[in-house]
Amino acid sequence: MNSARHDHRGHHHADMISVEDAYSRILGAFQILESEERGLLKSQGQVMAQDIFSPFDIPMLSNSAMDGYAIRYRDVQSASSSCPVILKVTETVAAGYMPKGTVVKGTAIRIMTGAPVPEGCDTIIPFEETDEEERKTYGKGLNEIGIKKAQTINMHIRPRGEDIPKYSKVLVKGTTLTPSYIGILASLGFKSVKVIRRPRVAIIATGDELISPGRQLKEGKIFDSNSYTIGAAVERYGGIPKIIGIAKDNMEHLRKKLLRGLDSDLIVTCAGVSKGDYDMVKDVLAEMGEVNFWSIRMRPAKPLAWGILKGGRRGGSTPHIGLPGNPVSALVAFEEFVRPAILKMLGRKKLSKPTILAELEAPIYNYDGRRVYARVNVTLVQGKYYAKPTGPQGSNILTSMARANGLAICPEDRSFLDKGQEVVVKMLEWNEEGKLD
């Protein structure tokens, strides 16, 4: 059996497909999902499914940018600190209230920041440019005020509609909602918004050796980390993870778990695509739909299963991506193929992570003509990026991924990249130096 399986893999080496080929075949099967109405706080990171027009001006009324006095500029043009212009104060208006009167010749209205500018006023004089402080100190009434300085007309007035004019298009369909956009929607009075719904992603780990965290660990068993790594990654990029649990290495059990995942938008399985149970998984998947087993010209994450399982939502079909079982391989394959599929379903335009050029601090070796994704930690020193591999790079060593903030790429046709050479790095996380999330 062993030698046969060896042949099986050797034979696959010739049929290796490129990362780009796998990517385009997989991504071609996903469409933008339908829209839903979501409460504002629940919609962050989702994509607008409608244009939003402003029902009114923001600000709705011209208002004051300062605490001060609303006056007529022509009354105070000559003002100076040696010769202040004295005006009669008729009222005080605070934010949230309307002025009762208007500003007429020789008068002023005391006004607070954000309060509507009264009629007749064409400039605001801040408190600091009046004798209000002295009047308070000497117990004089504030029914009059001395203006010591008048800069220019229209000073400190925020015009109506300056932020958002009435009927203008404020948010364009296809915009990803950030806290600022959500704030704008709230300022327009929207309580909920129409967005592309989040994809539901079912996650199944396979293998007799696995048990769920929280259970008693028995000899020879290991805790299932992939469901949680991949589940957290799905959530991070906007999907809704549904952990179906662990499928044992028998056809009946795997079939049962897969059936439970069919009502989602995507099923992700971990493991079962490269080990001795390969044939069993192959049979179950083939029975439930069309499936391809690929060897992809990449390291880690060479083995990948891709297919469409029948009998899914509303009698339709559900795409399935089978990730390798090694935790690092699973995450790298997730980054390359699952994350862009989630983003495409969400209606996002930009599906790729940012890339940078960095100088390598240690060599990367490429043994067999695959594209190597080396886990690196990128730092920025005096305006230049440096990439340092994060220790042992075995695909079972999850800490190598946890310590990394990027994947340095050694192309297929290079047997190694030396220390000091420039390398393209796909940034997974931007650390503080990178200033990007």
C-alpha cells in the first residue's frame, strides 16, 4: 500500500498546478451573496448593497464653531483693544436650541459652539476677543459686551450643508462599512442599512486522532486546533464560522458531517486530502459531487481538494475546499484560496493582502521547484523593511505562523534566496511599524 501511495503522489507531481491556476478555478465558482438589512453596529466590515443619499443638509443649519458672540461685521470693523466697540447683548443661545431673536444694528447674541447662527449675524467673535473676562471679574453685567478685535466677515461660522449637502450621494454601493461610515449613517438618522450578507462557512476537521479542546486528552490523541484556527480566520475576514466538529476516519461519519455543512455557503475540511485516508475522503466526496484533488506548486500546502457538493442550500450545491491537515499548511492555503473566496462573497473589491519588498535576514531554500511561502517577521528600520524567518519552518510548527506577520515568497524557479537579497512579502498582519492593519 505504501509504495503504491508513493507512486500515486509521484504521479501527481507531474500534474502539479500553479497557485494562479488553482486560484482562478476556485474563485470563478463564487459570486457576491444577496443583501440583508442589518443594524448599524452589526454591519461593520460589510459592503453596502445600496447607494445612500442624504435626506437633509449636514449641518442642517449654519452653526457656530466657537463660544462667543454673534454680531454684524459692519458694526465692529473699527474695533481694537484700546478702543472696543460696545454692543447690547439681547440673549444667549446654546447648542440644541434656536435663537429667539435676530442680530440687529448695535446688538450681539451670546452663542455657544454648535448653536444655530441667528439671522442677521455674519460673523462670530470668540470670547477671547471681547472684554467678557473683565466684566465678570469686576461684576459688571453681561447685558453689554466690548468687542476688541474683528478679523474678517464670516469668521467661525460653519455653513449649512458644509459636511453633507442635501440629496447628495453620501455612500456608494460597494463601500465597505468602517466606523466613520457607520457614524455618517447614524448622523443621517439611519438605524439599519442594506448590506451584502456574510457568508456562512462550515468547518470540519477529519481524523481519528483528534479530540475537541475541553475534553480529556487520551494517549495517542491530539486536540483539534484547525477548527479553531480556521474558524477564527473565517470570522476575522467577515464570514460566519460554523464548527461542525470532528469527522472520524470512516465514510459514514464523514458523510454525516458533510451533510450538516451543506446549508452553508462554503464547506472547509481540514486534513484527509493527503494521508492514508485519502481514498476514503475521495470516495465520499465523489459520491456527493464533483471533486478535484490537486497538488499545487507551493510549499507548505501542496495537497488541496476542491469541488462542488450536491444537495446544498435549497437543493443547490455547496462549494468545498479541502485544506491539508498540517496547521501551517491549512493556514497558508486558507490565506491563498479561502480568504479571497469569503471576500468575493462579501462583495469586497480588493481580494489580496498588501505586498512589500524587504531585505532577507536569513536565506530561504527551495528544494523542489515549488513556490515557497516562508513565515517571516517584518520590521521597519529607518524606512527600510527587513524580513526574518521565524524559526523552524516545518508545516506542523504552528508557532512559526503565530510569530510571523508576513509570508516571504521564493519563486518556483529559484533554488534559494540569500541573506541580503530582496524578497516580496505578503503581509498577513501589519505590525505597529507597518501602520496598517
